[in-house]
Amino acid sequence: MCGIIGFISRDGKLISGEKIAIALDSLKERGNGQGSGYVGYGIYPKYKDSYAIHVFIDNTPNYLEIRDQIKKVLEKYGYILNDEEIPTKEGVIEKEYIPWRFFYDFDEKYAETEKDLMVSIVMEINDKINGAFVFSSGINMGVFKASAWPLEVAEFYKLDEYSGYMWLSHARYPTNTKGWWGGAHPFNLLNWSVVHNGEITSYGTNKRYVESFGYKCKLLTDTEVVSYIFDLLIRKHKLPVEYALSAIAPKFWNEIDSLPEEERKLYESIRLTYGGATLNGPFAIIVGTEKGMMFLNGETNEDNGLIGITDRIKLRPLIVGEKDDLLFVSSEEAAIRKICPELDKVWTPNAGEPVIAKIEK
């Protein structure tokens, strides 16, 4: 039922957050007002080389004490350049949590391990600080989400005041998990961000798998594991993107058996090695990526990119559109045409076939 749409300017042009809000609002019938969210990349030019850590803090009289606990964790490894409550518009939705942000740099001695440290920081805050959880932890990007309708969330966070070269969004229809601020999409870790339509029926297996590598699933919904799986396979294990995606949405065994021997052994090895990372159930996902992903041709992406992919039998829709340097991915073509009526090309990817877009200039 969920509505998803994302787009990227492959020329790196900045686009107002108002555009993604208009597009997502056209999908609001796919939600029920229990969760909507956005993520923008390139939105913090003043701190473009720093981490922007977004945290929900319980809206209680002692919220500043909770904030100070977060500061103590961050100051063990680096420097807080600035911290503040994320600007919001009063009276739009009830502020169940206080959204706070920290702009943060690591000490130079942690330069080689800062991403691993950031993952550890996120896990420590979410696991050990009562009344706080990190919902965004990347560089020059940020997640904005809440339990409300799409336009309410956009108005609440003043999304029209932000501009980015890539936006992802999600209107949630909670099914087997609760609707709450932390359960709204996107889910994020570092610069990985995921929006998802469907259900991850392998959640238990996936959760145990990522937790065996030190990740902690604390946000009470199935999609959380997807961002961790991307981080594990591509950043930590350094798999080329194409191989990582073939682990997440693998070929069926009969397809693998029909491949030439060398190729068969390769995909057989991927399935056997990364069985715990396979996503089962109906899903269509759009992913904002980390820099430095490696491709089979030896190239790496110099900036964040976008990936769209469905399950192996395509039980959830995914539509792709192009206009000049813009690439759109959505659960419905109508949402794309709402903000870009004239498209150069529209197509529907095959089941399990990834769509990958990256900055070209």
C-alpha cells in the first residue's frame, strides 16, 4: 500500500524540497496519516563535509538532559560544530518528539575509521540513551519524518526552505508494525537511506544476521534492516553493487543452475554466503547510497546515487521516468508526472532488475 517516490539530478542541480512534497502528496491514498518522511541530499552546503546527525528526543521537561547525554557520546570521538532544534512550524502536528540536529566532525586520528565509529555511535545512542534515537547520520544530507500526512510533515519541517540534488520520500500505511515517528520512512545509516513499499517477511532472519555483525535493530519495523544490509555488503564487505543487489534480490536456483559454469559458481557462492541478507516478501525499495560504491567495471561513484529494485517476482510496482538530467523512481507514474508532466522516457523494470543512477557531472 505504501507510496514511494525519489528523484536525482545527475548533473547535481539543487531542487527545492517543495517538489518532492507535492509528488508524495499525490500518493497519500497509499498511506493513512501514520507516517510520512523525506530525505534530501546536498541540503547542508554550510556543513557540506560534516556529519548531520538528526535525533528524536522525547518531548519531556528534561529533554535538555537527554541532549547532553548525546553530546557526551559524540565528544568522545570528535567535535560538535553546532547543535540546535531542527526548525519546525508550530501548530501543524503535535510534537511528540523534539527533532534535534548536531553538525559534527571526527578528530583527525579517527579519519580511517570514522564511518565505523559513526555506526557505533548510532547504535550506542539508540540502545543505551533512554528517550533518544538517531534517525539520520550522514554527511550533507538529512531525514525529516513524523507520524502524519505527507504535506503535514513537509510543512512541519519547512521542507520548501531546503534544496538538494536527490530526494526520496515515503507515505506509510503501517500493516504489521506500529505507526510512530521512528517507524516512519526513510530509514537511514550514514548516507544510506531506504524507502520501502511492501513487507519484509524475512525480517527475523535479516535482523539476526545484521545483529551478528554488531548492528542493533531498535526502531520496531521491518525496513530498518535494509539500510544495515546495504551498509554491511557494500561498505563493510566491499562487494560491487551488482553483486550486493544479487544477494539482496537473488536469482532463483533454477536460473542459477542454467548459467554457464563460471557464472553459476559465482551466483551460487553469493546466495550461499549471503543467505541471511536475502530479502523475502513483496517489496519495492528506493535507496540513497554512500559515496565510493564499487561497480563491476571498476568504477566508483564520487557522490551519492540512487538505486531502485523490486522483489524477484515483482509483487510491488516500480516505475522509472527520465527527463533531461533527472531520473525518477516511484510506485506510480502519476506521482512523477505531477512534478514533471513531460518525460523523455518511462519504463517498468523487470522483477529484481536494479535501476542505478549516479551523479555524472
